[in-house]
Amino acid sequence: MPAPKVASIAFTPPADASSGDCELAVSFEGGGGSTFKVATYDRAEAWMTEARSQAWWSEPVLFVSRLDPETVRAAVEAMAAEMGGYWLRYYHRRKK
């Protein structure tokens, strides 16, 4: 299966860098796409603290060093290139 080519990314709603996480919508050239959570690496600790838990799990999250379009786009492009886009398909959670 050929790797998907990323046409666009969009923070939904627009990213608030101070929050450290948001939903991301990825559209592919030729149609289709994915939505999933993107977060800075420190959010897992915050989520555990908020849950008063020593462990945390959820749907897949793309962790990035900074929540800005350039960093997130580079990470999504890497996901699309790795293993024919396996990780981008794995993270697929398209809302209808």
C-alpha cells in the first residue's frame, strides 16, 4: 500500500500552545484523512495528575516537542513516510 501524502493539517479547534494538547485533522491528497490528539510530551504527566493515577492510557496521541504548525506538520509527514503510512492509518479516528 503506498504511503499517504498529506495535503493539509488543521488544529480543531485552533491550537492553544499553553494547553499542550488539541485535536488534529489531517487530510490526504486524493481524499480521506484522520483526526487524532496531538500533545506536548509533558501532557501525559499532567493527565495522570488530573486523574490522580500512577498510570494513564487513552486513544493514540502524537507527542511533539512544541504545539506549532511546523513541528506538528513534520511529525505527521514522518508518520506518513514510516512503514507506508502505517502509523498515520493506525491513529485514524475520522469523525463523520
